[in-house]
Amino acid sequence: MALEIPFIAALNHLLEGEPWARERLVAFAGAVVELAAAPLPSLRVRIDDAGLAASAPASAPPTLTVSLRAGGLDWSGDERLAQALRELARNLRWDVEEDLSKLTGDVLARRLAQAGRDLAAWQRDAARRTAESFADYFAQENRLLVARPELEALAHAREALQQRLDELEKRARALE
């Protein structure tokens, strides 16, 4: 219950900004979606008549259960509802800059949003560089991995050796 209210509020905030999304969900009014991600408690959300999210009674059986597993999401229940929710997940976007502008003004909101994007890009770049450094260390210094050019050279040498062996085998058969 502690996560349910903020989750529903955030979801409704997104839905209120996108009339097409609410229209898509109105067809499923009354449906109950259960979101399960162990070890967290399950969240149960009911779709209301306006296409918004509402708290679902504990006694209401879920129309669709979405479970977070190691391999991704497991959708079980109403396939039409599952497809609609997958479409929403792909297309609903939070306009952070617009929401920030209501609190801070347009200029500061733009700068804060850009700072957030820059920070995310820096983190992706740092992660990429760190991975490359580890790969380089294990290939060059530790010799635990083989560098791509070295592996390609080894593959070419193997192919050349195989061709020579095939030719030698043909000659041996011809001599017999």
C-alpha cells in the first residue's frame, strides 16, 4: 500500500497529459492489473471509467498480472489488455522539462533538464570507457582474454592451415 498511492499518482499524471492513452484504456474500464516484482509487495491497479488508474480492492481478481522476472516481464491474463499496456509503455513519455518549468520557470527547467541529460550521457560514456579499460587490461596485461585483432589473425592462420592440410590430403590420395 505504501508504494501504491505514489505509483497511481505518477501514472495518472502521465495519463492526464496524453488523451490518446486514456482513450485506449477506457475500453478496459473495471479491469484490475497486478504488478508483481519480488521481493516488493504486489501493486494492484484498477482502470476507471475515465481511463485513469485507481486503487483496486484486495478482493478483486486480477484481469492481468505483470511479473518482473530475471528474463524480463511475464504477462499473464487478458492479452488485449497486455497489448494495450505494452503500447502505452512504449509510447508514454514524461516531459520532465515541462513539469519542472511549472516549479522553476522555463529557463531554469531547461538548464536542469539539460544537466540531467548531460549527467546521463556522462554516466553512459564512463561505463563504456570502464568496460573498454577492463577488456583492454584482461586482453593486453593479464592475457586472460584475446584481443579481437589477435583472434582474427589466429582465425585466418587456422583457415590457411586447413587449406594446406586439405591440399596435402588430396596429394596423398593421388599417390595411393
